[in-house]
Amino acid sequence: MATVSRLIGQHAHATVRSLSARLLLFLALAGISIQSVSAAKPLSDCAQRLRPLVKTKMLELGVPSLIVSVDAPKICHWTETLGIRDVTKQAPIRLKEHMRIGSITKTFTGTVVLQLVDEGWLGLDDPISRHLTGVPNGENITIRQLLNMTSGLYNYSEDRAFNESLDADPERVWAPEELLAIGLGRKPYFPPGTAFHYSNTNSVLLGKLVEAVTGHPLEQEFEQRIFQPLKLHDTSFPLSSAIPRPHPRGYMFGTNVGSLPPACDAATVGRHDVTAASPSWTWSAGGGVSTLKDLTVWARALATGALLSPDMQAERLKSVPTGPPPAPEYGLHITNFFGFIGHDGNLPGFSSFMAYDPTRDITIVVLANVYADAHCEAPADTIVKLIFQELDLLAH
């Protein structure tokens, strides 16, 4: 699963390159076209500037459809759908579509853990061994280190054999214990607390921690603690590959193995439909589903600490560098994208980004129905960087 690491070490500036005739021919043969569904009123000035740039980038990346929302007071208001939800039927994407949101799910997991700290069930600096057994060196790995990705634990989704299994049997249902066996069975990257490395193993451990402390299934805690209080009626944590209707098809260029650095097999393998692929291998690290409307609400609530005490939100926002500057910083299962607080998420078929800037009251959400794209990258992140650049949103 691609993650915030797609933006790490890259300042949010992008250049729109003109398409070669060869690429246009490839996209035409692949059946990709870009249509738009606009509101009845004329597009705003910023939308008229952004739309052609975004549509060009979609063609370049092979993105069938996109849902984009930019709400920046006195700067830009643009909400629109572009492209098609199903390439076989040429059906346009709609604003209310449900999408898999990948690692944005980590913000749910982190929030519940921090609520349990607020309630006195956990301490941020508790060793994980105090609550879960079987974690190597668990007496020296804290809950805080799991949340801010400084535990050093190996990321199971970087394992080549694991990715080969995802390609060979995409509908396989994985148990969290199987994922942890891979992550905990490999040598750590570094001693706890000494560096940063994004690892889904941390998030799966935190999901198991929530269940161990509460005695309830993780999906029940999400529902009662986050979805219901914020009225996120179209957000869910399904335990199967089913996506609530309506939803687009999800597409992928290349393979899971071929998307691992430094390889990229998108051009050789091409695009294929992965809607039926099981997201179970992501669990508490990436198994959520949501919509534009709900993510707009969640982005603001997350960044402002609506479900946490002020002191706990302050702890959450204490971040560590993810790489040499300029690069985003990472807090407690939350990302600071140069003043925009949120997360991105990517797993086969879907790419997403949501963030809120509390200082300027700016919300950005981008959802795409392809991952990996024709460059073996995350299209939502690429589109967001383009928007940041064009609107100069990172200039404070």
C-alpha cells in the first residue's frame, strides 16, 4: 500500500508536461477519456485555471476518474467530478461515490488509540508489551513510537514475497495475525525512537491494541467513537471486499511487485480492474471506505481535534521529520503537509488525499479510481501537488 511516503522528500511542486503522441495513442487504446460533470453555475476563475491542468495530468497518469474539492476562502472554491467511473460503460463519476481510502484509515485507528489515552486506559509512553505479547523488543517500543512511525518495526507490505502473493491471489482474505507475523518476523530497521520509517505493521498492532483494551471489534469502536458522533453516514470499515453503492470500478497499472521501488511495470502490464481485490491485507492500516462529503467533515474534525481533549490534540500534532527538508512531518498517525493536516491513502484500485489547514480554513480532498497509475505512483498525491503549486497554497 502506498502511503504518505509518496510525498515525503518532495516539496509540493509539480510540472504539467505536454503529452507525447505516443502516450495519447496508448491512452486512447486503453479506453481512457476525460469527461466532466459540472454544477449548473459557471466555473469559478480558479476552477477554469485548474480544470485543464488536472485533466491533462489525468490523461498523462491514466486516471479514469477523479473527484476533487478545493475549499479555500478568498482563494478558490472548486468541487467537480472528472472522467468515468467504469471504463467498460463510459459512465461518468458522481460526487456521492464510495471509495476505498487506504491509509486515511490510519487516522481512525490513531484517533481511537488517543481517545483511550484520554480516558486513562493507555499511556502514550507505555511499552506495547504492557498490553500485547509477542512483539520483539516490545518492552522498548512505546505506543507513541507506533503512532509516529519511529518504532523501527519492519513494514510487512514492503516484503517482496508478500506482494507476490497479492498478485497471485488478490482476493485472498488476510488475518491481522498473518500480517504481523510477516512484519514482526523480519529484522527491524533501527532501534526504537532513533529514526522514522513508515510501517503498516505499526498500524495493525495499534488495531489489535484497541481490540485488546476495549474487548470490542475494531469496526465497532470506529462506528461508535468516530462515524456516529460526526454523522459520517457513508464511511465504513467493511470486513469484506464489498464497497457500498454507488462506487466506481477500481483500476491498477502494473502489479504490486512491479510497483516496488525501483521497478515500474505499468507500461508492460497495462491497466486492469482490481475492484474485487481484498483490502483485508491493510486492516487497521487501510481498510476504510468513505465519500467526498464525509472526508470533508473528517478532515476538519481531525485537524482541529474535535474528538480529543486539547492536550491530547497537542500531543498528536507533535511531529517528527520524515526526511530531509523540504518534506512533510508525521505526528501521531497524522501528517503535516506543510501546514495542511491530514493523510493520504493508496491501495490497489484507489488513491486518496484529504487535508485541512486550520490557519486559513482550507480543505482539500482528492479521490481517484486508480492506483498504481501509469507512472506506478499515487495520482491523488500528484494532483494535490499540482493544485498546491497552481494556487500557491504553500506560501505562508
